[in-house]
Amino acid sequence: MSVADRVGNALLVILSPVVLCWTLYSFWRLATKGTLTLRDHGGIIEASGGFNFWVTLGMYVVFFVGSIIVISTSATWLVRKLSKK
């Protein structure tokens, strides 16, 4: 594996908890307040429906699932690496 691939993988593992926390916060805000904060026409608005809302919600779902996959894959790799020693 090249150095660039290792750096990219390390960056994914470092950023995944941040992405997971942000998406969990957004889902919590959606559940409690009923809105998502998003950018629209250069400004930040709170939306509870519409095209931008659904695109943002879909993007958060993809980021949430992706961060869980990256964290679980890296944890599995770490456990296997530590158990070999």
C-alpha cells in the first residue's frame, strides 16, 4: 500500500468520529426541533421540508452509514492487529 493510500485511510479514520457526531447531532435536532439547518442561496436557514431538506437528509444518512462502516472496519483491523501480537 502506498503512502498516499495510508494517509488517505488515516484521514478517513480521524474524520469519521467527527462526521458521526455531526450527523447524530443533526438527527437529534431533527427529532427534537423538526428542522435541519442548511445553506440555501448563500444563507443558513432552518428547513422542515422541500427539495434541499430531503437532499440534505439523504446526504446525512449516507455520511452516517459511511462513518459507521469506516469506524467498524478500522476497529476490526485494530483488534486483529493487536490480537496477533
